[in-house]
Amino acid sequence: MDLDTTAREMYSRQIMMKEIGEAGQRRLAAASVFVAGCGGLGSPVLYYLAAMGIGHLGLCDGDTVSLSNLNRQFLYTVEDLGKPKAVTAQKRLQALNPRLQITVYDRFLDEALAAAALPAYDIAVDCLDNYEGRFVLNDACVAAGKAFVHAGIGEFYGQMMTVTPGAGPCLRCLFPHGRGKKEQAEQIGAVGATAGVLGAMQATEVLKYLLGLPVCNDGLAVYDGLEMRLEKITLAASPSCVCAR
């Protein structure tokens, strides 16, 4: 995919990097990323993916904008209250980058949607807020051989890991007993900047994966914003993981 004058100027700060260059920028323009969740994590992930020149984004979220979202979901404003998140996010992102191709899935992720949609994308991003949806994404990505970047946040803390099927642990390796399908996610506090930090880390992992650079696929990166620490917990794939059967 050729880069015209506008693209060269827009992405000039990336193109000048030895890890990217014009060849890498063309790879990003040809890439497709499925983002599950357009909320606290999804807002920074989607903004940075659009700004870095990803060619095609899939936006999956069945929720609407509420007032309590606005401390961390900066894709939205008070004028968007009650509107569908995925549809509203599409408008914001295309205002930032009109070249961007977007597919909107105005519904919550389920097994049928994951199985049908994910094979068409190069990589997925877990910006969900519940483990039921995360396991759906995990299992579909593993079945399709697609990498995905997981993250979760709460208060000042967060965790992130890139799952590369066949080359490291997946979420089932970390949580072998899973959670009950009807178990409701416990609501906890969240500093908006925590979502911003972890979302930026996820977007960076997507960039590195698409460019063939090393990613965090051998364990969890654990962020502590209160003590301002980032630690790595190394983990191996479990031989008894249900996804390996």
C-alpha cells in the first residue's frame, strides 16, 4: 500500500523511527484490528490505533454512553449520553482519521459473533470489563490462531498480556477454573488515567505485533499506579489448559 504526501506527513514521527519506516507504516495501513469493548480501555486503544494509521478497525460494543463513563472514556461527551458507544466511537475516530475503515458491531461479544468475525482480522484487543466476554474472545482467538492483547484495570492498578496461540499462555492458562457464566462482574473504582496507561500499553503491543517486534506474551505486565511500578510476572502455557485439548 503506497503512502501519499498526506500520509507521509501525518505519520512522519513514526516513519522516522528505525523500527517502523515507510515499509512498517504500509504494513500498519494494510492491517486490521478487532477491538472488543469501546469503553475505558477501548477509548485509548481505539484513539491510538486510529492515530497510528491502522487501516481497518472492528468496533464491538452493545452498550450506550452513561454519565459515569466520562471520567475515563474520552471518546464521548455529555452530548453522547444514551447513544450507542460503537456507533459514536466510529464518528469520533473517522473525524480524527478519515482514511480509516471501520466495521461496527453494535452488540455485545458472544460466541457466534467471535467465531464469525475474528478470522478476518490480524489481531484482537480485549477491552472488556467481564471475564465471560474475555473467555469468549480468548477461546475464539485460540481456535482461529489469532493473537489478542488482554488488559484489565481497577482503581490504580492494571495488568496486560499479549496472547499468541501456540507460543505462550492464554487466559485459560491463567484462570483454569474460569468463572460462572452467570456471575456478574463486581463493580470497582477506576481512575481514568489508569485506563489510559493500560490502553496505551495495549495499543503499543498491537503496533509491535503487526511489525514483527517482540511482545509481552510470556506473562503478565502488572502496573501499580499508586507506587508507580511496572513489574513482569513470567508465566508459561499450561499443558492441561482446555484450549490445548
